Amino acid sequence: MSVGWNIMEERFWKDSKISGVISNLKPRLSYGVNGNVNGIGNFDVYGAYSQVGAKTYGGSTAFYNSGLVNTGLRWEQSQSFEAGLDIGFLNNRLSFIFDYYNRTTKDLLTKQALPGYTGFTEIMTNMGTLRNYGFEMEVRANILNNPKGLTWDVTANLSSVANKIVKLPYNGNPNNRVGGYEVATGRKKADGTDETKWIAGRQEGGKLGELVAYKQNHIFKDWDDVKKYANNRIDEVANLYGPGLAAQYAGKEGWQPIEPGDVCWEDINGDGVINGYDRQVVGNIFPKVTGGFSTTLGYKNLSLYARFDYALGHTIYNDLAARSLGQYQGSFNIIKEVKKTWSETNTDTDLPAFYYADQLSKKNITRSNNGLTAIDNNSSRFYEKGDYLALRELTLNYNLPKTWISKVGMTDASVYVTGQNLFYITGYTGVSPEPAVDTTYGRGIDNGRYPTPRTVLFGLSVTF
Ligand SMILES: [Ca+2]
């Protein structure tokens, strides 16, 4: 269902002087409901049976109930509201399209994990309500328009996306939370204990895609620095103690000293203990803003086209760098950043001292995962901003003059050279700054992806 008003078609508009400047003006509103059954398997409504090995049940073949029935499954329902405005100036040589959208998806088809004692790992449910909202904008400009000389067109678009979890099924937890981590807010309650909150996971009012880590404040330069920040510190994550506690812990089995070259973690609640309460959200896997722009410059038979795109606001966990500098298995190749790790002659750095098997010693890099590739609970140092601008395409095209090609029976012919994925401008240190949406270990993790291939093509296009 949609309505639009072509104001420039109205009599009063045509009669007014402003119609000479504003050539298009159209406010729009739309509302619609869509259904979706993507993500639902063939037998989710009916449940499933599987075979137990081959004749292993007293010499016979047996079957067991391997998938739960959910006869109440429904389609997902998306309600979209959109408000927009098209506006054009000077015979539409400059035009804008603005849109605001708000899409609420109800009855999301989601697999709900089940406790092991049920005998099942999960059940397909209509889990909750998610809202996506944002702005979209497009600009088109015909800056130069000389049929015998220069022409120049520019287009640009931008869209911002945010998501919010609106509703989850009742499960007795505050905000019907599923998963996530309990951390300290940094404030104390009246009785002196820590005020806590839940981050990441899924909860009503929360966002999808949050990344959680221990915040690296800096690398301890020397003993003075260790004593200044961590003299009486206990690190419960890796069983480390500060120099002031040496009398108590030195030589105690399973305990190691905090030394220069180790990470100075942020102690959120200031209790002198580093533990799970000292974790925080360090980013989100989803870009906040994406878009692109293109420009076409023409002079007679020659044209130059360039197309850029960008994404801003997403964070990537650079597991490849963490794994190499943490030497979780001791057999990985070492990246060149190892030269920047802390040593007695290189104390001003943001990379901890290079140890073998970080997960078995100081846990300066992989904090609570024992060296597994996992998105959360690592050092914040390896969560990198993925902001980038890419030159996606650059094409130089020359249309051969008609007088030449008509002699050999062609109607159109051009030669061109085109390059794709020519460069990124980014601060991300891995091979590709694009959001890691689909890797072996899940979204947001760069565990060694292939770079986007850079290609250069020379071509000849002929029409007879
Ligand atoms: Ca603490």
C-alpha cells in the first residue's frame, strides 16, 4: 500500500515561479506486510526420526526421535513503513531521493537451544521481534552537459541501518535474555557490591552483533609501570599476580607474575582483580553506514567511469593476527607485526611480548577461549575497525568513430580497459576490511580470508 503526491503536476505549482527551479517534488508514504519462510527446514513442523547405527540395537536396526515437533510454527511477518521524498532541481539535473524506513519482523524463525537433559539440542521456534530502521539517500547530479565537449555525471548513495531486539519469548530472565555476559558497570551498589549488567547475547532492547572483549589499556613498559598500575593486582583469567603480592604467590603452582611486556587490562570496577566482570562491548560486526558514489566523465568519444563504495562502523576480530602473534599451536607462520611486539629494547608498543602458546601462559591475547577461534573474550587489541573506501571499478572507454566502423559493417564498436577492486583505503590490517559475514567460525571473525581479487581487463566490444 503506498501513496505519493506529484506536487509538480498541480495547477498551483505549475503557475508559480518556483516550478522553474524545483522540477520534481514528490512526497511518498508506504506500508506493507511480507511473509517469509526462509530458514525453515522441510520437517521442522513434523519432527524427525533417525536411524541408530546399523543393527546395533540387539542385532536389529532401531530408530529414535531426533527432531522435535513444533506444530505451532508460523511464517515470519515483516511490517515495513517507509516515508520518502523525491526532489529535483533545474530540469532534474540535480535530484535527491530521501527515505526513512522502519521494518519490524515478528515471529522470527529461530532455532532455540535446549538443555541437554531434554535429549534434543534445539527446536525451531517463532522466536521474537526484531526492528531494522534507518535512512537512505541518493543524489544524482549532471554537472556538465556539453554534447560537443565535456560531460560529467555524479551519483552518490548512503544508507544507515540500525537494529533493535523488540521482543523475545518469556523465559524468566530480565528482558528475556538469551546468552550474553554479566559484567560490572563500574558503579557500586549501596551494600558495596558491584552493580552489573548483561551485554551481547540477545535481550529485549539490545542489538544484534555486539562484540565483547577485555580492554587492553596499554602494554606494561617496565617494572615501574607494572608497579604503578598492577602492584596488588590478581588476574583470575590467567592466574597472574602483581609484584606487591609476590610474597604470597611466588612459586605457587599455576601462578605467574605480571611482568613488563604483559597487557595492562582495564579494571572496570577498580577492585584490583581482573575477571569476567571486566569485559565490555568493543564493537559491532554490522556496519552503521554503507554507500557508494560514482562519476562518469566524458569528452567526445572518450569516457572515464569510476565507482567507489564504502562501509563505516563495523568491527572485525582479526583472529589471524591474534593466532599468529599468540602462537596458539607453535606451528603457525609469524606475521611481520611480530617485530613490533614488546621487548626490552621496544617498550613503546601496543603488542604484548611474543610468547609461545599464549593460551597456556599469560593470556595476553586469547583471554577465555584457550586458543579457540571464538568471537568474544579476547584482547580488545585485535578487534579492528573495518571502515573502508574501495575503488570498485575504473573504466576508460573509447567509442570508435562511426565513420570508421560503418565501412566494415559495424554499428557500434568500442575499446576499453577496466580495473576492478583496485584499492581500499582502510586502517584494517588484514587482507580485506569488508564485514566478515560468512566464515567457518561465524560472523565477524577474520580467520584468514581470501582477498577480493584485483582484476584488470582490456576489451573490445563490437555490435554488427
Ligand atoms: Ca575488576
